[in-house]
Amino acid sequence: MTHVSTLPAPAQEGGRQHPQDRHPKDHVRSAARPHPAVLALGLFLAARLAGVAVLTATAWAYGKNPLRVLGRSWDSDWYLGIAAHGYGRIEYFAPKVASDYAFFPLYPGFVRVVTEITPLSGGAAGLLVSWTAAGAAACGLYAIGHRLYGRAVATALVVLWGLLPHSVLLSLAYTEPVLTACAAWSLYAVLTGRWVWAGVLASLAGLARPNGIAVAAAVLVAAAYEVVRRRGRNVSHSLWTGAALAPLGWCGYVLWVGSRTGDPLGGYFAVQRRWGSRFDFGVGALRFARHLVLHGGRFVFPMTLLLVAVAVVLFALLVVDRAPLVLVVYCGVLLLITIGGSGYFACKPRFLLPAFPLLLPPARALVRTARARPWHATVVVTALAGLSFVYGAFLVVVNHTPL
């Protein structure tokens, strides 16, 4: 694995050219050609808009309102309720007691701000926040990919993330885009030595979702490695500050829920257990997987098992490729939380949606394929797009399993 201090700055393609040697038409071509980051963001937006179009057509075919499907599917209703009325909602689904304390506050806080300063309703405000965060996350992915492997891999990374089977969630009023945006820019800040920003963004990630703690863990491990590598000498104050800030968001919310429920250290985890979610080191997931193998199940469950298995393989490839330590720790913690947690089995691919560094090995392979056999790469991307759009519409419109 590599660490932040050994990462080179992004390489410039081609040699330097003296300004007097440039042809006047070069300036016109340069002005007309879009910046690579803009192109990557444009491809990402095109992919997601195409996905929304397929979802909209599917919703109309099933007699459903597309805007309601996009803005108020499953957990979206809980987040919009928090944004409108604050915490305190409890519902009973025997034997479960569902409390909105299970939902972290950053996303509903953003939605509340948007509804206060614009005429948008809760659902529309939720979509605006999610879509904006998805764009910010795509930019963060590009920045990381470009720093590590150049603009071609960076573009492929963004496109692949926008074409994941569960990428439809990036177009819903859900929290994954917010978490991924905070995570991507926090990890990029670590890679570039901006420790205070890394800590601030990691703290925000911890306020976005329960698995946002993976960002803080990655920042802390990277900081500890840097201290050990330098043997405690010449360690900047910004590193200590960033490390101290990183876990504050997640820990602060967990302690706040605990204080509201009368159990400062265990209250939040009791809330999660009442939802049926607990960390059991993967025992529940293994039992469910065994049941699927022996007895089968609805289509979404084998698909979930396949996607989690692919994620494990991609994590192994990420380690073999000697990816930066901060990226490996981040993905490792996300995988640990996903596989080791019980609860809704079909939600596991959603929990891995922010684990974008897992896509670095296939992004590099896609770039190599595109250079050697462009049509092969085109077929791969087209197939991924078809799977993403159709399966995403199925998940949200047709399927009745929680996302």
C-alpha cells in the first residue's frame, strides 16, 4: 500500500511547449475542448438522467407518480419527516419499534435549509440536495482518480460509479450521495495533505449515515500511519487537528441519541436493535445466504448476494494494486459494516454504494480495454448502462423489498 506522502502530483500528459511555438489555432481548439472534469461530470449526469427517464417510464406504466417515487421512496419519507417536524416519530411494526433516531441528521438538515430559503416542497428539496451532492461526489471521485492514475481512469471511475446496479439511489431523495460527497473530498484531502479539511469532512460524513464512521476510521488510520512513519517528529498541528475532528460528527450524534433515550452509551444501538439492525459479525448474513443457496428466493436477494461477493473480490484487487492506505481502510470498514451487520439483507448493496475506491481496478481495466479494443469497451459500458437503468427501475418501482 502507498501512503499520502509518496503520492506524486498528477502527471502532465506530453512535454512542455514554449508559448511562442504554439500555433494560434491551438488556442481555439483548447477553448473549444471541454475540461476533462467537465466531460466526466457530463457523462455522469447523462447516465443518471437516462436512468431517471427509464424509471419515469416504468412508473407511468405501473400507474405511479414518478416524482413521488423519486422523492418519497422508503427511507426518504423518514428523512423528510425529520426535516419538516424534527425528531420524535415512532411507528410500530410488530415486533419492531421504529424510531426516527436511527436516521442521522445531516441530510434532513440540508433539506430543511432548502425548504426554508426556496419555495420547494420537502420531496423536491430532498431531490435537489441529493442530486447536488451526487454531482459533488462525482467531482470528488474524478479528483481522486486523476491524482492517482490520470484523467482517463478518473473519467472511467466516475462513469462506472454512475452505472452501478444500485446507482438509481443517487437519483432518489436518499443520503448516499451526501455521504459519498463528504467521503470523497475527505479522502482527497488526506491524499493531498490537507488534514484539517479531511477531519471536517469526515465529521460531516459521520453526521450523514451510520456507516459514515468509515471515513473517520480511514482518516485516523492514515494520520496514525503518518505519525509512525515520521517517528513522531515534524508532525504538523493540522494533522492532529484533523484527526481530532474526524470522529466528532458520528460520536456526537450517537451520544445525543443516547442522552435523549436515557442511555448515553447504548441508547443509539438500542434504537437500531429495535429496527432489527445489529452487528453480529456476519452470522445473520451467512444464514440468509445459506437459505438462498438451498431454497432460493426473490430475484433481488440472489442479486444482492452476487453484488456483495463482487465487492469482496474488488476489495482484494484494491489491496493487491497497492492502493493508498486511506482508501483501503475506508473500503474495508464499509465492507465490514455491510457484511457484519444484520438487518435488511437487500439493503447491503446500497451500503456499499459509497465504496467507490472499489471501482478503481475495473476503471483501470476499462481504460486499457478502450485503448486496445474500443468496441469491446463500448459493449461493456452499454451493457452496464442497460443493467443499471432496468434493474434500478425494477428496484424502485416494481420490487417491494426495502431499498
